[in-house]
Amino acid sequence: MKMKKYTASTMVEAMRKVREDFGEDAVILSSNVTKTKGFLGLFRKRSVEVVASYDKTNAGRTYESQVRSVQPPVAEPESVERMQREMREIKQMLKDIQQVDHTFEKYPDELLPILKKLQTQGLANEYIMEIGNLVYSRMKQDKIDFTEEQQMELIRAWFSDRLGDIPFGGISYQKKFINVLGPTGVGKTTTIAKIAARALLEEKKKVGFITTDTYRIAAIEQLRTYANLLQAPVEIAYNEEDFRIAIEKLKDLDLIFIDTAGRNYKEAKFVDDLSKLIDFSLDMETFLVLSTTSKEQDMDTIIRQFDQFPIKKFIFTKTDETNSVGSIINLMLKYGIGVSYITDGQEVPEDLTEASLEKIVDLLLVGDSRA
Ligand SMILES: Nc1nc2c(ncn2[C@@H]2O[C@H](COP(=O)(O)OP(=O)(O)O)[C@@H](O)[C@H]2O)c(=O)[nH]1
Ligand SMILES: [Mg+2]
């Protein structure tokens, strides 16, 4: 097929040139009218550009039908819409493909369910990869596919290894004061009521409470209600002086639980107030209460805000309200701080479990710390 471009000042002239070369069998491939720039819109020149060819298969057809046959199809509004929609779909598909999670693609299929479960639980990817590498390398070494049970055994071994040096377990009963700190509404008051009830019922200890949470009447009443059930005394400390008097009053008890205010501890001022009010030099164990329903990043911020206090262990609450408890492991490994209790409900004292490595791992793998 021969092809040639013609330029002329009019279409008639352009077509005359085409016919000269190709005769009546010429095929017009495209035609275009352009205007050259003039001066103030005057003296503008028109220029016609025609691309024509000669194709034997079209020989004998009329000029008009040939022109029509090579014109690009006129896009109907409907088909423009369809094309736009298809373009959008293709773009979305490309995006989706780029976002496919390639994290676990190096592992065999039978490992994926457990790795994905750990990911859903919010365990940090670096730990999931360590676990994946461990199990996969053992599979390659033994040249077998591991059953779920065999995988679990290795995964538990990984946790024992990594969490082996971290302390677990409840109050020691070696210290007279038990102090709970933490943000608003995480379950501090409920949790000390649970721990105190256990100490009284199971260990036959004489218990009492001091509350420094004097910002809301309801908070004092809440603690009083629990204390009354246990027939335990409650002292209210509005300031440092009150706190000293309360200690004196309760000095004959075995265990004194200190409830603190739920304040927004992202503000450093509240952390300072706390350090003035409570005498941390006492014979005291201090626990930081965090709710597993919080975002890990927020928990992390709180932990750093409280780093001036001697946090012995964490207490993690509300595991009944979430399926992602990977943050417990992430934070323990990050700060090297262990867990004393986990709580999974509002019932006092039932919904409290003394933490151990096995129970935490059960909570993560089986979804139940009481398994
Ligand atoms: N679902 C659930 N709710 C809890 C748990 N612990 C405490 N709560 C509830 O959380 C709310 C706040 O508890 P509270 O002890 O007053 O928190 P505080 O402000 O930290 O003292 C109350 O409604 C408690 O009953 C738990 O483990 N699970
Ligand atoms: Mg409270």
C-alpha cells in the first residue's frame, strides 16, 4: 500500500493532487484543516493536509465510500462513557495488583493461614517473618510438609524463646502498696477491685484502698461500692497531705491498693501532678493499665509518657472486646516489660487472669487465655 501526504490551501486543490497521483482509486486516510497564526486575527492562512493511499483492494469503489470506510469511527457519547468506565476499571485493577500483599509470598501455602492469623492479630510483621522463616527452614530441613500441630509447636517454641526473659505473673505479695496508673476508662478501678478481691478471698489478706481519683464523684462511689462488698476501708486523697494521712490510717493492713485518676496522660502536666501526689518511694509495686482495644501507637505514647515511673508490669484489659492482641507481644518485646494480669470482662473478681507466657500465647494463637 502506497501512502503520501498532501498539503494545499484548499480541499479541492488537495484532492486534485491526490487524483493526479492515485487516480480514482485513491483512499483518503485522514484530512486535516489547520489555520496558521495571523496578525490580530487578520491574514490567517488556511492549510489543508490530506494523507492518501492507493490500495488495490479498494479499487473500483466510489470515492465517497472509500473515504467513509477509512474515517475513524465517530465516538457516540454512549461508547465514550463505556470507554471511560473501562479505563477506570483498568486503572483500579492496576492499583489493586500493585497493592497485593507480597509479604508472605516466599512461604509455602500451608504456612499462610497461621501467618495471616498472626497478622490479623496485629503482631508486628518483623516477628511474623521470624516465625515464618523458622518454620519454613525446619520444613525444608526435614523435607516434609508440616501439619498445623507441628507448626504450632514450633511457633510456641519461638515465643518461649523470645519472651523467655520477660517477667509474668500477678502481685508479689511482698510489697504493701499496689499502684495502678493509666489513661481514662481503661479499667483501672475495676481491675484493682478484682485483684483486691482475689487477695482477700484467696490469700486471706487484709486489704484497703486509697483513691486519688477525686475529679469525679462517680469514680469515688465506684471504688466505695467495690470496697463495701469486700468490707475494706477506702481513703480519699485530694492532695499530698491527705495521702500521708491515709497511709497512716491504713498502716495495719497487708495490702493497700492505690487508685489513680483517669486523665489525659498525653498531657505532661497530668503526669507531673501524679508524681507529686503519690509517694513512689514507698514499698510499692506500680502497674500500667492499658486497654487492648486501644491503638498500639496510642499505647506506645502512653508507655513513653509514664517512663518516669517505676512500671513493674503491664495489665492488659478488655481482651473480650478485641480479636487483635498482637500489640501485647509487640509492646512487651519493645520495652522488655512483662504482663501481670489480663482482664476479659466487667465481672469482679471473675474476669481477671494472672498472666503467664503460655496464657498470653494461647490468647494470641487460640483466642482464649483460659484455655
Ligand atoms: N469489656 C470489658 N470491660 C471492662 C473491663 N475492665 C473494665 N471494663 C469496663 O470499662 C469501664 C471503665 O472501667 P473503670 O474501671 O472505671 O476504668 P478507669 O477509668 O481506668 O478506672 C467500666 O464500664 C468497666 O466495667 C474488661 O476487661 N472488659
Ligand atoms: Mg477509675
